[in-house]
Amino acid sequence: MESKKVIVRTIKRLKEIKEEQSLSVSQIMDKMCEKGYAVSESTLKRIFAPGSEKMSFRYQESIAPVAEVLFEEYGDTGAADEAEELRRIIIDRDKTIEDLMCTERRTLLESHIKSLQDEVELLRDQIDKKDRMFERIMSHLVLREGE
């Protein structure tokens, strides 16, 4: 939830900068191209659309590049700090997801190992049963030959 708040604040600040500097979407696109970033025009229009704070954006691919360019150009360090905080939150979230995936993978592997061990035990029991049967048959045959 913390990340959503930071994204909302970042979008609001981006809108303020756009308004204060009287920037058009195409001017923002030009500034981004100069800095080596690429965000589509439709994404920029969505970011600056009324009510965009309630929309869903992929922060790393859409909001972060715009924020980096505009905050750097117009000296907004507070918003840049928020963007950095959001990056840390995303990194922490990604690590948590990775840890959960590893735990889940480990659980699945342990379950699979247990299943294989059970199957090996069953096969051993079957082999032992067949060995006993084979021994009885052999002993019968030996007794018959001895008669």
C-alpha cells in the first residue's frame, strides 16, 4: 500500500511540473528522448490524464523514466527522494516474492522427493515379496528333484 501512495504523490507532482512549466506531452517526449528514455505517447497521455492517480501503471516502465527526467530537469529533489523510496519498496517486494517462490519451490521439491521415496519403498517391498516367492518355488523344485 505504501508504494501506491508514493506512485500517487509522484503522479500528482509530475502533473504539477507539467502545469507549472506549461509543458506539452510532445515536449516531455522530446526531453525523454534527449535523456535516452522511451515511453509511448499514449502512456504519457494516460499519466497526465485527469484521475490518472487511480489508474494502474507499471512504475519501472512508465512513471520512473518520466519522473527521473522531469525531476532532474526542474530540480524537484523531494519527488526524486519519493521515487527512490518507491524503488527501494519495489526491490524489497521483488525480493520477498523471490523468497516466497524459493520456499514454494522447495516445498514442491520436498513433496516430490517424499513421493519418490515412497515409490522406492513400495518397489523394494515388491522385490522382497518376489524374492521370497522365487525362493519358495526354487525350494519346491529342489525337493522335487530330490525325490
